Amino acid sequence: MNTVLLLLCSNIFMTFAWYGHLKYKDVPLWKAIAVSWGIAFFEYCLMVPANRLGYVNGTFSAAQLKILQEGITLVVFVGFAVLYLREEIKWNYIVSFFFILCAVFFAFKKFD
């Protein structure tokens, strides 16, 4: 569970680093890059331990960690897009997100 919590927190930082500057269109690009790199530092401080903890303890495979991270990224991004950027989520986005979340399900499904 610590791995999932760390991945969730790291993805919040990552989403702000990658997309937060979109709200500030008048800020010069070099400043947006500098601020994004500063935010991304904290994302890495959480992502690296999350992956190491999940992998070294044998809880997750590398593929499962990546797919889990992508699923968490989508959940965080949808909230960010709606609440922070005030964007509308369209039906085709929801269908697309659903199929990616299906990948998470199948990555963790045990087939005998």
C-alpha cells in the first residue's frame, strides 16, 4: 500500500509539473520549464522510492508498476483537468481512459 500511496503523491506533482503551466499562458516558456523542473524534483523523490519499494519487496513486477502508475496518472489527470484547468471531460475521453484502466486490471489478474 505504501507503493500505491507514493505513486499517487508523485503523480500529483508530475501532473502539476507537466500541465500546471498551461493555466499561465503569459509566463515565458523558460520560466515554465524552470518551475516544472523544480516541481518534477519532488515527483522523482516520491516515484523512485515507490518503484524501488514495490519491486525490491517483490510486491510488483516492473510491468505491473508501470501499468499501475499509468492508471494512477489517469485518475489524477482527470481530477486535475476538471478542477484546475476547468476542462470538460468528453465521452470519448472516458472510453479511452476506461480501456487503459482495463490494462491495469489485466496486468494484475492472475490466470491459472
